[in-house]
Amino acid sequence: MTGGSWPGFDLANLTAIDLHVHVQVDSSGRTASPPALSQAMAAYFKSSEGPRTVDQTAEYYRERRIGAVVFTVDATTNLDHAPNSVDDLVEGAKRNADVLIPFGSVDPLQGEAAVEEARRQALELGVRGFKFHPTVQAFDPSSPEFTPLFAAIEELGLPIIVHTGQTGAGAGLPGGWGFRLSLSNPMLLDDVAARHADLQIVMAHPSVPWQDEALSVATHKANAWIDLSGWSPKYFAPSLVRAARTYLTHKVLFGTDFPALTPERWLGDFELLELDGEIRELILKQNAVRLLGLGE
């Protein structure tokens, strides 16, 4: 087991933990996605936020007294583009351990090499989880060929955050850049959750157009969670708001998808849901503390 508290994380000083923050450039200038794809995503989200280095991300979140789980996405095979360095990201997170917790990323299409790289990132770098994006990485998480990868992460005792639902990546482009939305149906993660009972799986985003499927998986599988990133809370489906307020209160987590969505906008719209104070505290901070083992 490699999980547990992140040394130096200033939990007492933080008002919330953003579970979904992208770092899209490293110290060498390498970006997470090919430039044309990055530009198209920025246009789709109407985002004026440019790529931030890990240190700039830390400064941004420190000013707001919010902790952040940071990551990139390794889709080297599908995009024919190596992402910004995970090693660089982790080094930066360690420099800013009071506010940043690093997750790793590996390319599932690289087979055994991905399994070994996941072990390296966990055991040598010290990542505290992994991020996957089935649509961008072009893999079906329910396929048995990826069982060795998920089994290795399960054995390491680390959680995974997996994109679900529609994506801004490729949106509005001819053929959607070739990305297949079907690979991000949360029901595919039900198979993963069933096979790997000790693997904590966070289904990222309100899973449009499969919100009910995501709620069903999170209800049925004790090891399945939902992060609320990528959508303003004012656009959440009534079924998701009801679940967050009642039967899934302990399994939904604050996330923004920064820089696509800022904490200010997300938190401002979250206030409009008028949730009880105890529920707000769970969603904004305490559920993440439990998931990440920060109280250990």
C-alpha cells in the first residue's frame, strides 16, 4: 500500500479540496495535448485561462486556501503526442505540498509498459492516485486486457479518477478529432468496480448523457464515487442534486476541471444549491479527506 497522508499538506488551513485540476505544461514547455487540440478546447470552453505550470497552479490555489489534486493525461499512443512530464509535475507538487497532491497518468494502450510505469510513478515518484480519460486515451476500461493495469493500481492501494460522459476534447471539430464518447459511459466502470473491489474509482464529472447510470454505479458499488467537475452546479441534473443532498452525500466530491472552470465560478454556483452546512463540508472537503486517506 502506498496511499495515505501527503506529507506537508496543510489540511487545517484549507477550506476545500478540488479533486480535478489539470496541469497542462511542464518546465520544458511541453503541453498535455497537441497545440491544435488545446486551442480548440479553450475555444469550446470560452476559457481565458492559459496553461499554468505546477508552481503557478499552486500559487493560484494557495491564494484561495483550496487544496488541489493535480494531474496530466498520458494519451501518447492515440494523440501521437507525449504529455507534459509526470516527473516534473510530482517534483512541483512536492515543492508545493501544502496545497497540491499529485496523481500520475499512464497510457493504457502501452500494455505491460503501462503497468510498470504505474508502479514506477507510485513507488519511486510517490503519486497518490492515477487519472484516466478513456475517450482521449482510446481505450475501453471494461475490456479484460486492462485488468493487469487496474489490478496493479489496486494492489498499490491508490484511487483512480476516470473521465465519464461528454468531453470538451474535440468538441465541435470534424469527427470530434476521432474521439469516441461511448468509451466514457460510466457503465463501463461498473465492470472495473466489480472486478476490483478494493480499487476506489472516482467517476469524473456529471456524466452527461449518462447521469442515471453514474448514480446507479455509485449507489451499487461501495468503491465508486462521483466528482462534480467540468460543469457549473447550476446545470446539474435534478437527480444529481438530489443524490448529493441525500443518499450519495458521502460519495460526491468537489472538483472544477480547472482551468476549464475556475473555483470562483464553481463555488459561486454551488451556493445556489442551498445545501445544508454539513453536506457542503462533506462535498467540499471531508469526502476527499476520506478518499485520499489525508486524516491517517
